[in-house]
Amino acid sequence: EVKQTMVLIYRACSYSMCGVSCPLAVAMPFLLAVGASTASAAHEHALQGRLQPKRGASYAGPFAFSTPFLPARLRPGPAERTVSEKKKLRTTFLATTTQGRAISGMRSMSMTAVDNGSSGEAVLKGPPMGRRDDEIVYDEGGDEKFQRYQGEVFCNRALNMRRVMAVGFDMDYTLAQYNPQSFELLAHRGAMDKLVNFMGYPEEIKDLPDYDPNFFQRGLMIDKQRGNIIKMDRHSYVKIAYHGTTPMNKEQRTEIYGSFTQKDFSAGIFAPIDTLFSLPDAFMYSQLVTFVDANKDTFTQLRSKSYTQIYADVRRSVDLCHRDGVIKDMVGLNPGKYIQSEAGIVDMLKRYRASGRKVFLVTNSLWDYTNVVMNHIILGFSDEKDRNLDWLKLFDIVIVGACKPQFFENDKLPLFRVHAEDGLNRLSNMDNALFDPPQDTLAVGKVFQGGNWQHLHYLLGVQGEQIVYAGDHMFSDVIRGKRSLGWRTVLVIPELEQEVDVALREHVRRKRIQELRELRDELDEWIDRLSLLLVSCERDSNCALTDREIAIETEREKALEELISVKTAFAEELRLYHESFHPVWGQMLKVGYQNSRFAQQVQSYACLYTSKVSNLGLVSPEMNFR
């Protein structure tokens, strides 16, 4: 017990984060005195000890703590640190990504004390997280304007571009970014018509609210069997769930998913929302689940609709819209309405070509639609009369109708040549594609349909690890290419820009959350130590005679009360922080304090990730990503 108390005191004196000046030379006489005393005397020393912060420094937080061996005493007040006037502090802020790395690198920054004009104390003001002093912009009034996401490319796995011989791209939501308000609304309305006209749903579903692109986010899962949309962390714990459009409480979530393992979530009854194309599906599915639950007695045709059948109907209706031209014909008439303009794509492609690397395009879209989109984003031509094939000069190979992810898995899929130059889009067999010399095959034309990874590797003359492929679809573009072929991968996450901007803006709250979490952990440890002292006192008659057991129990009860307060504050701050990202689902890469399932996949399978593919053009083609 004496040794344990000595360890406690030594640990308290050695906390660097609390600002307590207690060198070992000062503490040693007291430690020796404790060692020479009885165990009960050591208990008394422990209970009477109080750590005080340095003079002139304090933390203004929501609670006042007086528990021994905590980093510092807290007092009520605004959430900001103070120091004596004209004193400077060096500190480091981190904007964490999926691996806890800094957004713009870990940087040490000066934070200068500025007189607040009232209290006589100086308030620390410094640059926002991850930015150097000289990167901060101030408005006319001298107030700091936080910097936004600057197009950084984040690295999960070292990638030396000097070893890369070919760079490939997906088209939809990679080279071509769509306007969700117009493009996805088009898919939603078209699918609703299909559900009524071909799948037996009542006309009344057309009166449901129009598609809201902000209601769901990528990384969620659809439970097709139970009609739920869920968000879980990397440990497969379901933190947020909706049944249709109705939120589920913790008891409901635990009752259904409490015993589920990661393997259970891999079953066929779950469908991941891992691409922006899936957001309209999730929105329609949630609407229909609620509608069917409420109207089964009114519309008899709905009584046979299980939640699994509803999902199948939604997927079929959306697929029909893509196949029969409801969506793509409208985009072809006015590409500028549905496709965002993204500067830098042409320059990026030219730089890769100039560096001697092969550049290719692999998309699931067919040739006629691909030609429309690429004319718009590469050449700027929206009118049909202006469209031409000049954009093909930026690519060595173009494969349309690739049927990903089967393209990466099925080496039996046949390859066809697309005769794009005659305007008829004729197809011809390529039975000898793996036998004829690649230069002879490409001399006739570089546009193909279907095929598989073997055709691509043969025509490019490269191996899997020499290819970098950029796409937006977690499964079809990233996971399959990485797992099956060893390709190096780049995941395009358009939502990343908003995620980083909010993280930069909310750095004060995130810092407060971190401090509350540390205080919670310290209180947990202190309560555990006090409980251990109580157990020891039960075997020591001196404790009962000197009322030390009562004192220890009183201190433990006080610590328990403070712990409840800290946990309440921590939960509330964390809730407000996540709601600043999304009012329902929170931060896309987090669930509470844990990485989300989507973040785990990003970390595991994406060598690089960024908000848009043109960001790759902001760095050298010879870049060594680390």
C-alpha cells in the first residue's frame, strides 16, 4: 500500500500536461517520509494532497474539480485558456484523419497572449488547427478567418509515383462530379414513376417529399430485412439507426444489433451505401418503408411487400432509369445542368501523359453517354453538334461498359471494340485481344467495351502494382482493385471538403472534448484507486479507529459525482460537435469517438484519398506520397 501511494504521488508530480512543478528532488523527501510511515498514514497523506496549477495559469471550464492527482484544478467560466500577459506558449494542434494524422502535417505554432481588456489576464489567440501563423488570413477588423480545405491529398499507405507506369480513372463521380440537387433528383423522380407504373405501388407515393440530398450520407448500411438504415463504428457497434424515417432509440438498437458481429453485417441482408449513386436509393427506401408500414391496410397491394422486396423494387426502378434513358438522355440534352465544372482535370491528364505514363479510363457507362460527359468536362462542349473525339487524345485506352466489379474478378468476360469514329457506335469481337501485339490492336482504335483486367494489363504492358486507379466507389473501384489485383488506389470523397472545413471551424470544441475525455479517464482511475484503498482499509483496524475509511468513502462519492458531471458534459459536447457535420448522422468518418465503418475501409483499402481527382494535379507526377 505504501509503494502504491508513492507511485500515485510520483505520477501526479510527473504530469507534464497539468503545469505542476514538482521535480523528483522536491518530492523525494516526502516519498521517503511516506515510506517510513504506516500504511494508514500514507492514506492520510494521499487524501490531504491537492495539486495546484502554476501561478498565473488556469483553465476555465464548466466544472470545478478538487480531486487529488488530477492534472489541474478547474473553475467555472468561458472555455478558453489564460496565461499571464505577454507570456507565450508553444503548442501543437492536430486535425485528425482516419489514422490520427495531421491534416496539413503536425506543426508547432506560436500562440501569443493578447490583453482581453477586462479581467487583467491575457487570452491565448493563435492559428486554427494544422495551419502556420503565416497561413492565417485576417479580415479588416483583425478577426481571424479560418482557412478552408486546400485540396490536400491524404496518404494512408506510402506510394512512390516513380514506380507507377499507368494511371487510370473512373468517370462518374470521379472525373465527372454531378450536381446532387438536379442529377439525383432526376433519379428519384424517375424511379418513383417506375414504382407506380411497373411495380404495383399506389399513386400516392408520388406525393411523398422530393429527394433531399442531405438526409443521408455515405458509409451507412441498409438492413434490407428489417427496413432499417444504420451507422456503425469499426467494431460493428450500431450507434445511430432509423427504421424508415423514424429514429430508433438505444434500447431498440441494442435489442436488434447488440449481439451482431462483423461477420453478421457482411451477410446478404445488408447493403452498403458506399457511393453517392446510392443516396437516392436509401432515401426512397426509407420513405417507402414508412409509407408501407402506415398504409398496408389502406392499399391491399402493399400487404405482400416485405422490407426486402421494397429494397429490390427500389434497386430495380433505379436501374431501369439508368438503362432506358430517363436519366442519361436528360443529361445529354443539358450536361451543364447536371455536371459540375472542375478546373484542373485537363492539366492533370496532360501532366501524367507528359511524364511518360499510360493514362486510361475504365467506366461502367456505355460509349454514347461517356462521349457526352467527356466532351463536356474535357472540351467544354455541351451541344450535340459540337461534340467530337478530340478528348481521346488524353487517354491511351478507354474501356466503357466495364461491369465493375466483375471486371476485376471474372477473367472470362469478352472484350469488344467500339467503332467510335463512324458515329454508329458499332461493336466488333476482339477474340484475339490477348494474342495480337498490343500496338497493332491500339493502332486500329483505343475505345473498347467490356473485357476484364487481363485485357487491360496486356494492352498497357504493365502489372497490377504498377497501376494507380482513382474512383469514387468503395467496393467496385477501390476494394476490388486492391484486393484482387494489387492496384494502388485513390478514393475520391467529395464530402471530404465539408468534413475538413467543419473540423477546422470546430477546433475549440474538439479541444474541449479531448480535455473532458482526459478528465473522465483520470477520474475513472482515481475512483479505482480509492476503491482499492477501501478494500485495504477493511483489513486494517486503524482505519476504523481514525475514521480514515469514512474519509476515503466520502472522497470516492465526491469523485463519482464529478465523474457523472464530466460524462454528461462530454456526451453533450460530442453530440454538438457531430451535429455540426450532419444533424442526423454526424461526422462521416467517425461514430462518437470511434472511427466509422467507412473510415476503416478508407484506411484499409485507399492508398490515397482526396475530395476531387483534380487535386492529384496539384503535385508532381513523380511525387513520393508518405
